[in-house]
Amino acid sequence: MSKRVTGVRRSAVEIIAEMLLVCLNGGANKTAIMYSCNLSCTQLQRYLAILCDHELLAERESRFVVTDKGKEFLEQLANVTQSFGT
């Protein structure tokens, strides 16, 4: 995903995709996700709960890793965005 200009809001799907990408290679801790995705602590907690509840992320030894379901979500999202040319 490309970086956006300041002042433009991201959709929930964009934030979720960004979080999954941060955690894709070896996982990431909460602080790394929060800073990489430019989220507040409240936003981070809310999105982590959603991603874990839907089994897109799993917590292992204080790190969040992308599950197979999360990888499939990223692939499907890439296919959809590619077909729209974005």
C-alpha cells in the first residue's frame, strides 16, 4: 500500500491490510504495529481485537502473527484492488 497525503482518512479495510502486512514476516509486537500503522492505543486495541476474533491474526509470545486465513484475506484483497486498477 502506498502512503497517503496527510489529512486523508483511511478506511477500516486499509488499516486492517496495513496491520496484516506489518505482521506478515515473523510477526510484530503491539508497539511496532501501532507506530508502523500510525494508530492510537485505542485504535490499536480495537483493531487487534477484531483481527484476533476473526482469526486473521494470532498472538504468540507477545507477538502478533498473520494466520493462514489472514494471508488468504490479503490475497483476496489484492485481487479485488487489482481488478479495479487501484
